[in-house]
Amino acid sequence: MEATAPSPLRPTARETPMNLEAPFRAQPSSIEDTGVSFGQMLDLAVKTIYYGGRPSARDITKAMALPFNLVDQLLSFLKREQFIEVVGSGGLGEQEYQYALSERGTERAMEALERNAYVGPTPVPFEEYVNVTMEQSVRQIRVDADVVDNALHDLILNTTTRDLVGPAVNSGRSMLLYGDPGNGKSSIAKGIGRMLKGNVLIPHAVDVSGQTIRVFDPRVHFPVDTALEEEEAEEERRAAGGYASQRPERRRDNRWVVAKRPLIITGGELTLADLELKFSPASKFYIAPVQMKANSGILVIDDFGRQLVAPKELLNRWIVPMEARVDHLSLLSGETIEIPFELLLVFSTNIPPQQLGDEAFFRRIRHKIEVGDPDEEAFLKIMKLVCEANDVPYEEAAGHYIIERYYRPKNRHLRGVHPRDIIDLLIDISSFQKREAECSREMIDLACASYFIDDREEYEQQNRARLANDGGGPVAKAS
């Protein structure tokens, strides 16, 4: 019989108040409940034993992320068919029995590895992956002004920029953050991650008609302590005067990881190949593309326009996903599967948008937000915050001196990142000189000479004059 990729169920994501709890999926109570064929589970069991040496039934249960009663059925079948044998016991009870492959079992394990070398938690069925992804879609989240202000509290932004971020997040679609470098675009993207609170379910792996796609990636998915999270949520409900939740009697399905909503940031290294399923000829299974790993969360394309692939090609690849909320991925067999595209897609660039594409190009991106240069008042606020964060005594005269000395004469643009960088340099210099960090002209000039390359020659001339006059006290006193 020819295998065909299943068509996903396509329920509509409902818009509901923010839910901090991940969806609940109970552990399967029978082999049929797993959604995976008995033969695949047997193959996974013998591969687990093959790599485990002499694992106990408890070890196999943990590795396959299944209840013991299901693993016991698999082991009983394998013993009956003489694929495995009991070779010892680490304690009392059947869960402590240790198993090894027979010669016949080793042959089966090698055949199974030839078909698919995946070893790990049992995959979840593709249809269930689609259902869970829709259930925890970012489109269900609604943020308000307080949430936005709290998430961006450490950024000094103009009112227009701050007012546009919330609606873009609530759309659950796509946005473009553009503007000159060093004004907080990446920081805004990270702040959006703080807005989208709550936990989601991430499958270790997904089964598609016998093919395995590994989804969970510890580099971008961060598990949470579910027991602690549920206890805190229960206390919040009681404090708010609500009823205690009716907790399910059955345990969670361990094939799903309860994790924070993913926030994945990728930059100039992104290629079109990263947006497709990766198949390893050696392992015989697939690795999920970056947008599938980011489902239920945020995907940030930083430095948009500086990838090896042209911006137009990258955006053309996502035209259908951004509009239809589904993406199409191809298996090695030529079959195509349709996966949800339930994520907030954020493009960030310091290249003028007109250089990246035309009007039709940017019409595909729903929200466009310019992150501009701070004015002098905002620049001084940022410098004060940076000084306070680093325990450096702040003097407003020092900020004015920097502007008058290093910006206004050269018509240099103020950047939001400059105060942080200058104060960091000032601290490094003070540490080397074994002095307390202070905003003196001497220290500021030395830091700016390191930061603004075109001012280095002027600094050397000024320093020679200062040494001749024996100056260099704190700015506030010298003015």
C-alpha cells in the first residue's frame, strides 16, 4: 500500500483572553491512543534497547516517554517472539528487569535503524500536532498598553513607536521593524517575547505516515517545571477569587514538552534551506525547519536584507504562509504536508525599506514600524538609566558635554545604543586605571576616542593641550 501524507485538520484559532497554561494532553491509555502503529513502536523499542546496552523496563519507559503498561505490552510481545530476553534485575518489580537483544532481535534492530535511526520519545501523530498548535496559537493572545509598557520598560521610545507595537502583536501576523542601527529594534523584538507570556506544548517528534520529524530543540525550546507552574497558577486563581481548577486525574503525555513560548532570532546566516525539512541520509529522519520550531511563538528575522538569499526570494517563500496561515513542506518521497503557520513573524532591518522591495513587496507585511533616533531629551534619559544600572554617578552636564562635543559639530546622529557603549568603555578604562568610574571630561574623551574612530586625532590633540594645562576634572565642576 502506498503511503500518503495525511491532510491536517484545520480548526479555527479562537480569540480568547491570555491563557498562561499549556493545553493538557493526557498520556495514552492504549497502543491505539498513541496514534502510532504497533510496528513502529516495536521498532523504536528494539532501537532503544540496542543503544541502551542492558536497559531496565523503567529506562525504556522513560526513553520512549510512554506509560509502563504500554511499554510492558511491547516488551511482552518482543519476549514472546524471542527478540529480547531478560538478563538481570536492578531491584524488585518488573520495571527493574533488565533486557538485552537476542541475535534475532539485533537483526531486527539493524533493519529498523536502516529504515529510520530515530531514537527517543515516541512521536505524536501529525493530526494531533496540528490541533495542539491551533489551540495555542499566538492569535489567541491579547496585550494591552500596560503589558506593552511593562515589557518595554527598559527602552526609551517615542510615543508613536510604542503605540504601534501593541496592535502589531495582537494581529498575530507579521511586522517590520526598520530604522538606523543601534536604536533598539532587536530589543523591541525581545520585549515582544516578554509580552507573549504563558506555556505551550512542543512535541519531541511528529509522525507523518511513518516518517519522523524531530521538532523539540533544546537550543530554542525551554522546558518549565510543570508542577511549580500549576501550583502558582492555582494560587493566582484563588487570590483572584476564582474556583480551583478541576485538574485531570490522568497524567500529562510526556511525548509533549511543556515549554515557554518560543522566541527564535535568526540573522544573516538564514538560507532558504533552513525553511525546509532537513533529511539526514545517515539518520533517515527529518529535522523541523525554523518556522515549525517557532510555531506558537515568535520568529525574528534580524538583519533582514543581509542574508545570503535575496530579500524578495525570502519574502516570496513566505507569501502563502503569511496570508493563509499554513506552510507547505515536501518529504523526500515528493509528498507535501501542510503545517500550521501560527507564529508572529518579525522582520528587523537597518536597510532603508525602499532598497529591499517595492510597494507590493511590503504590502505582504501587515505592520511597518519605524524605530528612529532618540531626541536629545531621550538620549539623556538613556544615559541616566545606563549610569544608574552600572553604579556610575550621573551628571547631566556630562550628557550635554557629549552632545555638544561629539554630535552637534559633526551633525552626528544620536543613537539609542551610544550611551550604553560609551559608559561601558568608560568603565573598562576606569577599571584598567584602577579608578572609580566617573563622568569626567577626561574619561568621556578617552571613551569617545575609542568609540568614534574619526575623533581619535582630535582627542590626541586635546589630550596634549589638557596635559599642558593640567585640566580634566569632573564635567560639572569644570563648566
